[in-house]
Amino acid sequence: MPSSTYRLQLRPDFGFAEARALVPYLRDLGVGALYLSPVLDATPGSTHGYDVTDPSLARPALGGELERAALVDAAREAGLGVVVDIVPNHMSVEVPRANPWWWSVLAEGEASAYAHHFDVDWSRERLLLPVLGDDADVAALTIDGDQLAYFDHRFPIADGTAGGTAQEVHDRQHYELVGWRRGNAKLGYRRFFDITSLAAIRVEDPAVFDDAHREVLRWVEAGEVTGLRVDHPDGLADPGGYARRLREAAPDAWIVVEKILHPGEDLPASWPVEGTTGYDALREVAGVLLDPAGEAPLTALAERLGAPTDYAAVEEDARRMVTDRILVAEVRRIAAQLKGIDADQARGAVAETMIAFGVYRSYLPEGEADWARAIERAATRRPDLADALRALDEQVRADPRGELATRLQQTSGMVVAKGTEDTTFYRFTRFAALTEVGGSPDVWGVDVAEFHRLAAARDQDHPHTMTALTTHDTKRSEDTRARSLVLAEVADEVAESVERWSAECGIDEPSLDLLAWQTLLAAWPITDSRLADYLLKAAREAKIRTTWTETDAEFEASVREWPLRARAAVGQQVAALVDRIEGPGWTTALSQKLLQLAGPGVPDVYQGTELWDLSLVDPDNRRAVGYTARRELLARIADGWTPPLDSSGAAKLLLTQRVLTLRRDRPELFQGYRPLAADGPAAGHAVAFARHEDLVALATRLPVGLDRRGGWEGTVLELGDGTWTDVLTGASHGGGSREVDDLLSTYPVALLVRS
């Protein structure tokens, strides 16, 4: 089990060699394991690696097998483990020639040795590939040797089918090239969400599992990889079965799965994994630092600006858009398995059930309660589908591992992710900090008692689960979120300012307008180009005025121009408000970092976030990290420097280094969990807990309110007998009742260890 992980985003210009050069720095930072983004061969030019093309090969663009092995050796020498991100659900088929499995399928059809590696509907005459600009573009096909060519795209010509015009040759292939718009309705293979260039594979087949995992498991068996992070398990036919097969193949590996848990949902008990990738912890840590008093004024602001405030209605509408317009082919394929029901009624019942899910998917028969609630909710919304829903319920329950149940469960997560994460979260923008993966923006935070209850449950049930504050998929970085949380403490001022600014130079779409002002405040001093790129992505994801496929050029131009226009009109006012919330934002950022790093689970540090990082959603969060500055600051800390809490972020680096090092060197201190309550007039501004009897963590919440009331004013925290040392500052404190003001005299957080 790693004591902690440090996530590195590998890409062609930052590969294995560059990661190896960081090993000494990460060792000195106290990191327990390197946590690498996918390292298998991927689509040419890929900057993230989730588009795997050949699972038998360490990616040459990252340096290939020799450089991978050198990185592993360096990590081992430094005492670091290596965790690798694996992608069992899909492979990239964007460049067919780059994927030997897919190339074989296109060339040989169902006779290919890989025909059943992909989740293809072979009942169809030909495999439909929606890659053309328009169906009429088939006329643009040419023949290039033994390949069909569509501009710079290449497709194989099956043996014995050459000769004649390009159109005639095309008509004799095992596949049919058609316009890209036909993919949503008539695609003949399962994909990752709505991305037709990512074709799903069938790892439920033992032969496919072996072929997809052979190289990675070779690394595990050799001790070169000590942990595995599993991408998108909800897309698999049998996630629990997959987890059991993976555990059997890697019995000693640390395994976590990217399972998004809805508030109140638990990881299935039958999965033999250490836990999730940490979005549940993210929601709880951010939630306990959110001021409940901010909800009313910020909700009222959204109403005045015309942004929606009925979360359930927004979510239902967004999910319905996904089933009716984006995942049409998937709904049809599932509905075709429902027996004895009219086709339209069957499609309606399938779509309505997936829209109604309260979680990403059920795991039948284990998750029967989630399934039952979805059916009940669907029947309430659509009484006209009563017979079809009853039939669907009966047939799924009768064969919970059959094709109907399996495909519906695989697809429900796609509906939830596309409808909620990728659409609703950009439409329901009354408070952007809550629109985070694994979050529920209609639930305003987590109170202190609930935070402690959930942390204790994590320590009891999944003590080695990953915890996270920033990932490559979060909508904003942890420090951007921390400053956003402070907005709730000054909600009246924010509401008054944003309403005035919006009237002067707002965006002509209320949800995006509200999101834009919050983002400007949270990420200031962001450049105009970065903010414009973010807002354009947000507008397309919201799918209100423009989309990725149906763009509104005039509206998008106005969005691109907005950052410059807003800065010119109200930039000084924005800067003045940021000046007032920046310090409290630092306090909140340190508090959430301590709660994560010292709390139950295995904490992950996303690349670069050991200093302040005001990043937004990808690709903004995949920008290059300045490690030279980080090395220099860490060297000063190693020489005994106690940095101030300022814009350099060195205080966060100190906190990260001291807690990670303590976790690595004294793991026994980070066992157990016991809530601690401060006593006194400002007790509500403290969050404290003990792990081992000799370790206490103390953090500050709602710093603006604390300052308004005059500080801690005699608030105390009870410590056990003996001498306690703050590992952040080296300050010593006696046991018994201690003034919080004294414990937090240097930083707004403290980590105390009893001698």
C-alpha cells in the first residue's frame, strides 16, 4: 500500500525520461508512489493516453520500453512505488492503422481473430464507421495501394476485394464509411460515451482480458508496478467480475477504481479492491468548508439573473437530451432485447429508466435497491409507459446477467455522466464550486458532524482508498475551488457585484454568465485566452446556445471576446474583491489540503498542486508544471525555512512535504479516526481529529466569519497529556486544554505529534 501518490500526466513532450528526472524531487517531497497516466501505446499525438491503440506496448512516444524500465529502476532506488492507470473499457480507433486489433477487424470482418474483442453488433451486414464529413463524401474516397483513403485517413481493403472504382471497392468491404452524424443513431458498436473514435472492448471475455492486460500484468508480476488505477469500470459488462479477475491476476497490487459514488452510495462490498479514486473524499472535504449562510443570497442571485435554480428539472432535461439525441443507437440496441413490447414503448421505457437513475448504475443483483428506485421513479414520471416498464423490470430481474440487463447497466452510467457531469454541471451554475465530479450541486455542503461520520466510515471500511482534491477530470483545481468556497462567506457582496457587473457587460446566456463571473473571481489573474477557452468549452458542454457539433459562430465570438471586455469594464472592481478573498482562499486551501493529507485513505497529489494552482478543467489542468521553482523552494524548506502564507504557495509546499514525509516514515500514526471538538465561542470554525492517539490534525473553516467575530477569543482544543510538536512549524505545546489561537499562531492549520 503506498503511503501517498503523486499523479504525473505523461505526454509526448513529457515522457518516461522526464518523469525519471523528477524522482529525486518526489522522494524529497515525501511521496510514496509515482502515479502515472496511461502508458500503453495510444493514438498518435495523444496528450492524455486514454485512447489506447496497442495494449502490448509501452508507448514509444513516451520513450518506449527501455525508458519505462529506467523510470521503474529509478523509482525503486528511491523507495517509490509505481501506480499505473489502465483503461479496460475501450480502445481508440481514430487512426485505424495505429490499432492492430481494429485494422484486422476492418480487413477481415467477423473472421478476424479480434472480431469479438470489440463489442460489435455482428447481426448487421457491415460495420458502420461514421467518419466522413457527410454521406456524400464517399465520392471523395481514393485508392492508395491496398488501402482506401479519405484525405489523410486510411482503411484496409480486404483480400480479393480490390479492383474497380474507389466506390465499388468500398462497397465490397466489411465496413461502411458514412457521415459522422449517423453515428449517434445507427452505430453498430459500443463506444465510450458518445465518442465514436473510442470503441468498447469485451474484457468480460477471458481471452480479451488476457490480451488487454498481458503486458501490464507482466510488469506487476515483476514488481515493477505496485498499483493499478482502473478507468471507468461502470462501462464494463460486469465490473465486479472484472475486479475479481484483476485481483486474482494481481493479488498483491494496490487497486483503486474510478467509481463515482453518489452521496450516500457505497462501493459494492463484493469488489476486492482498496477503494475509489477519491471523488467522494473531495466532496466531503470541500463541503465541510462551505458556509451554509451563502446558499440563500447566491440562489437569489441566480434567480435574478435568469439562471435555473431547480436542479432536479435541469438534470432530468439534460439526461433526456442525452437519451433522445446523443445515445440513440445505444437505446435502440438495448430496447431490441426487450421482448413482447412495441419498439417505441420499449425505447421509451429503457430511456426513462436510465434518466431516472439516482446513481451511475446498479450492480444487479447486488444493487437491486438502486434498480427498483429507478423503475419506480420512471413509472411515476411516465405512467403511459407502465406496461413497458413492468416488462423491463421483470425481464431484467429474471436474468440480471443477461444481455438486456447488462447493456442497460453499462449505458446508464453514460447517461448520468453525459447528462449530469458534462451538461447539468454547466447549466446549473448558482455555485460553481459544487459542480464537481462526484458532487451533487443541489446539496449545499456537509456539516462537521457528517464530515466526521463519513471520514470514520472511510477509515473503517476502506482505509486504503485513494483520496483526491484535484484530478485530470476535476472541473477546477483544488485552489480554484478553495477560493470559490470563500465566495459563499461574502455572498451578499458577491451577489451585489455580479448583478451590477452582469448588467454592464454580461454574457447573453444566464447560466454561462453566472459561471463566468465566479470563474473570473476564483482564477484571477487568469489570462484572457485561458478564460476564453474555458468559457467556450463550458458553453458547448451546456448545449444551450452552442454545442460541439452545432456551433453558433456569433455567440461563440461574443464568448471569446468577453474576458477582454469584462476586464476593461470592471477589471479593477474584480481585482479589489479578489484582494479581499485571496487570503481567506489560502486559508481554505491549506485546510482542505490538511484534511485530505492527514485523513483516512491514501492521498493523491495532482502534479504541481503542491504550490498554489488556479487551474480549470482539462486541457487547462494539463499545462506544463514549473518544477525548477518547486525544487528551489523545497531546498529552502529542507534548510529550515518556515515560509509565510503568501502568494508564493511555499506554505502549501511545506504542508505537503511534512505530512507526506510523516505518512511515509511513521505510517502507524495514520491509523484510526476520532473526531475532536473545540470548545469556546469560535468552536464552529475548527475542524479537528485524531488518527493515532499520538497525532492530531487541526484546520480552520470559514475564515472570513472567524475574522468578523474577532478571531478565536479563548476557544480551546483538548490535547492528551505530554508534549506535542507541530510538524509544520516545530513549535512545542503542552498537553491539556490549549488555546487554538496559540496552536494556529503561524498557519491556519496544525499537525501535532505527541513526543
